[in-house]
Amino acid sequence: MGTFHGLLQHFESQPDVISCNSITTLFCFISIASRLKEDIILVQPAQASTSEPPPVLSPAFNTFLAAACSISPAQANDAWTLLQDVIWHGAIDKDLTEYLLYPPTQYCTQPDCPRRIKAMTLKKAEQRNVVLFTLAHGPCAARSVHLYCADCQIDYRHNYTVSGGIRTYYDEQPETIQVTDHVFMEKDVVELFKTAMDVSWTSATNCARLYNMCLSQGKCAPDGYLVKFEITGDHVWDAFVITTLLEDCKRRMRSLTVPQTGNQRDRFTQAMIDRNRRIQLYGFEDVRRHYCNRCTRMYANDQGVSEYCIVSVVVVDGVTVGHPCCAVRNCHTPLSNNHHRFCPAHSSYDGTCSIIGCNLPVVPGRRTCSTPDHKHVEGTYELRGQSRFQLQERLARARVAHPNDAISQDVEISTLHPPDAEEEYELNETGTLALPVVDGGDLTPAVNVGHGQPTRRRLKAMFGRRRTHNEQLMVAPCGMIIARQTFFGAEGVASVVQFIKNVYAGNDSMKPDHIFFDNNCTLSKMVKDDPFFEGIGLSVDVFHFNCKHSESDTYCQANCNPVDYPELLGDNGKGWRFNSSVAEQTNGWFGGYHSICREMLAHKFNFFCDELILRRNRRTKHRLRQEGHNPRTWPTKA
């Protein structure tokens, strides 16, 4: 029955209650009692049914409702008798109720639990004040209630259970997510943040500012409330991680388990690493088997049979987005802290001179050994690091098109990282330093270099950590991102070859018929005798072939010219069927995250980038379907 109609029937059946109480009072009673439903269950006998209201309220609740509604206890008892069914079965809009964040069950879920066998509800409860960040009502004061099963020693919370130091999330999650002990968010708020990151390069810090400035409705925590009504960048990032892991587990039909003990920042690290490995091994949700009318052409052969002639294309290109890594060149072991110079495997190198090629131990408190020239290099490095121009240069590297924080902050010199690359210094014959070599070019003499032209020698130094060189993307002409891989040292052709092989390892039937790459001239020479690349066209995209490749390169002209592949041409030989510049267009999107993730550790960087790519692929697939390009996947072999 409808809510209003049901209330009318109840009122008609008890006219004396109506005569003693106003409609406003009765609605107040319904609203407050509805908020207390879980609390009323808590004080009922353990074997009492939770699906039906108790016939009589406990004296404590009866007294409270009478005082809250300004009626007598007898009137409160009559109102409960009249309205208990309406209150109990959810006839009141939830927007009218206080936020009570109970576990999704009142019973222990263990099959052999004595209380479960006896159909006894959980009675041991603990509650704490929390803040719930909502989309429609801003931050709201709420109560989080834990229920404890003493027999099984399991703590039931709003999103998960805790037992034996392990947190296990429910397979079916409510619409609110616990981010930290005292912070909850609606899923809609988290999705707003993830969408902002996805489509407008918004950092976690700026997402937090967006909410606090535009959606908090100016609310402040009540006096004496210990939880701030303010979202931080850490809250946004934790919500991003938790919801992403829960979505991943739901797709794989697994339960998310993480340690309950330890620091919040480390709690989800292993789960993130495990997901990163799965994506590296299996790819982005069957996208390796994707094909559509934009990236795959099916055409009739000489016999007019359309299914026999299929041509598919991918494009490979790199984008200079990266994260800090070990100062040892081409070391893939992640740093344990982004302030470290070396990974755990090479931590002993911290005690070795920073001049490349020197293995002497450092002077205590310094980064170089006792060799005078090396000490001079470090002295110049320190002077440069304190100069106004060098500080501006470092800040410029950190603040690019999409800054991590839209509000300027004071920056301590000590927090700026040393250069993430080798630096070259030049000394004269007397050991007097000149300015460091800039990009291998001309030198600007330092003061006091003398009037003559002394013989100069150069030293290379690595005072800071390194940074990964680029992210290599494999993209289909339709815009679907097929794979991503981090290149540590350089965009070497041999590394690109191995990247392609890794993507299609064991899946020869899904290998593309054409691969576009800027340096296919060199790549095709390298793999001309490699059976893996047999039958794969290795041409250069049209723009690079016309603008960046020498006409005197006969091998490139003979083997990498896209004109030599008629299946790549459009109808009637006009134009090009495939968008071979799609990788660079995708790089424009991916490169927007440079400043956001430049200080992320490897596991966080990979987790963040993979989730953004997955979201972009889903959005691209939806657009392809709407535009009639019929996206689908190749069937797997039996």
C-alpha cells in the first residue's frame, strides 16, 4: 500500500490517537522512531525476529520518544501501537533519517556459529562518531556501529568484518564506503572524484578542494565534534584505491582481504601490487582480443569471400610520464620511499661517491669521496641547488599544465628533490670549476676561470635518484589502449620489440597485421629474421614518413612506406583507412597526468595509470558502440 494511504487507514482505525496528537507530532514520532530501528533491535531479546516490530517498546525508548515529541509516555505507547508497521517496514524516505552506519546483517554469518544456529542476533555493539561526505547534503554527522560476535570473535562493520587481524570486505557493498576510521563517503562522491581525474586531469588534492569549496555547503562540525567536516587529498586517494579494488574483486568474483593492523597508507599496498601484476600479465579486460570497424578491416578477396581478408592495425608510441626510480641505471626494483636514491637492493650505494665511475666511500655527511675534484663538483652542485634560477627550474618541472595543487603553497628548499638525471661538470686544469654542461652544449664560464684557455676535463655525477624514461603505449586506431609498459633507461628499439612480444606472447592468432612505430626503419631491420614478426607490416605512420624520415634512407623508403600496403588505403585508394596518429593523440591525454603522478611510488603509479586506462577504454568502447562501429572480441581458442 502507498505510504500516505496506509497512514490514513491507520489514523481512521484509531481516531482517539488523532484527537490527542497533532499530525505534526505523529510525523515527528514516525521520523525519529525510524532512525532508531537498529537501536531498537539491539535491545530486543537475541532470538526476537528482526523482520517484525516489537509489540511494545522498551521503557527507555518509550521515554525518549515521548520527550522528543513532547507527548506523554502513554501517548508514545499508543503511537507505537498504531504506527509500528509503517515505521518498521521502511515507509519513510531515508533522507529524513539520521545517518546510522550499521553492518548489513544483524546475525553472525559463520555457518557453525552457535548464535546463528539459534537464530540469535548480535547484541554486543560499539559506536563512534564519524563524518559522512554526501553528494546532495555535504558532510553530515553520522554514527558508525560495530556488532561483535563473541563466539566467533568477528567484528562486523559497515563495509567489512575483522577477524584475526584480517579485514575482509563484503561481496555486496552498501552505498557508503568507509575510507578511514572516522571518514565515510557515498559512492557517488567517489565516482565524481574518479571521473574528474579521468576526464579533466584533476589530482586528489584538487578533488578535495573541489568538494570543500563547492559541495560542502559551508557546513562545519558541531561544537565538540572530534571529526573535521573537510576532505583531504589522502581521503580522496584512499577512496579511489578501495573502490577500485572492490570493483576489481567483484569482476573476478573474489573477496577483498587486507591487513587490519599497520598504517593506513600501507594497508592496501599488496592488494594494489597483485592487481598491477594481473594487468601486466593478462592485459586490460580482454582488450587484446578487441576488434571493431575502426581498427580492423574485413574485405573481399579475389574470390569475393569477405571473411578471408582481415587486416588489423596497432600503433606503438611513448609518452614522457614517469615516476622516481633507483639511481642505478635500468634497475627495475621499486624504491621503498620516493625520497630514497636507491632501491633496497642497491641501498649500499648510498655510501659510494656520487661521481659516476668512482667507487670510493663517501666522506661522512657528504655525497662524494675525499678526492678534491669530486668535492669541488659537489660544492658547485650545492651552490646551484640554492640559486634562484635552479629552484625555479625544479619548480617548473613539477608544475606543468595540470598542477597537483591548484593553490600555491610555500615550498621549502629541502623538500625539492635533486635532479633526476646525470649531470656533467667541467673543470679546468687547476681544478677551478666551470658551470655544469647544459644538455651537452656550450659552457658558460664560471667566475675565476682565468685568462687563458686551460685544458678542461669533464666529470659526470648522479646526486639524486633517477626517473623512468617513458611510458610506452600500444593503441588501436579506434582509440582502445591495448597495453602499457614502463621503459626505464630509454625508448630503445630492442625494448619496443620485447614489449610487442610480451603483449602477444602465446596469442599468435591475435597478433596485428600492421604495427605503426616512429622508428620502424630500425625495428624492421632488427626483426627481419625473427619468425614472430613474419607477416606483420612495419610501416611508419604517414605524418612521420613525410616529415621526419630521410628520402636517402633506401631501406625505410623500400620497406616502411605505408603506400606500399594497399589494404591500409581508404575506399578507391583515397586517404587512409586507419588513424595511425591515434597514439600521439592518446599521448596528449595520458601526458596530462605528468605532474599528478611524478612523485608516486611505482605500485601507486601503475595502479593509478591502469585504472585510468581501464576507464578510458570502457568510455571509448561505449562511444564506438553508439557510433555503430560494432566493438567485439575475437573468440578464444578451445
